[in-house]
Amino acid sequence: MMPVPDAQRTDEQRMIAAEFAPSGMANAVGTLLVNPQLARRIFTHERYITAESTLAPRHRAILGLRAAWLSRSSYLWAHRATLARRAGLTDVELRRIAQGADAGWEPF
């Protein structure tokens, strides 16, 4: 599925794209605009789990990266890795996330 080009977006699609532009996932937003209702729901959830939940930013980053790894989404992994580095995770820790629970993580 291809992203909806800017010139072909409806007013509703433009509003959704503007609202979720800060997610940094322009390609995903554009692609999901094919179904605006779905896009709004997915990106509302994405914003909550990456920025608004009560978990510490570090823990949100770890969980998001693990989910990206388990789903084999290189696109999501790249996006979440950027957020994880902002939350203070190191490259060594990012590699350990891919290894899973047996990589010496402390429970949280």
C-alpha cells in the first residue's frame, strides 16, 4: 500500500497528518491515511504508548523496541531506536533488547 500523496489528501486526512506529524513516522501516517478512522485510532494509541503513559520514558522505549523486534518491523525498530536513544539507552542496550529477557535485564 502506498502513502496518500499530499496533493490527494482530503481535509480530514490533512488534519490527521498534521496532528500526528510529531510522531516522526511520516511514511506510516501517509500510508494509514488510506483509512482515516484507522489512522486516528492507531496513532492515538502510538502517541499514548510512546509519550503519554505513566511508564518512565526508558521503560516505554524498552517495551516499544522489544515489540518492534518481535514483530520484525525494521521501520518501527528504527523509529523506536531514535526514541530510545533520547531516553538514554545505549547501543549496547539496544542490542540486548533484541536478545530478550535472558540478556541480563533487571525486572521493572
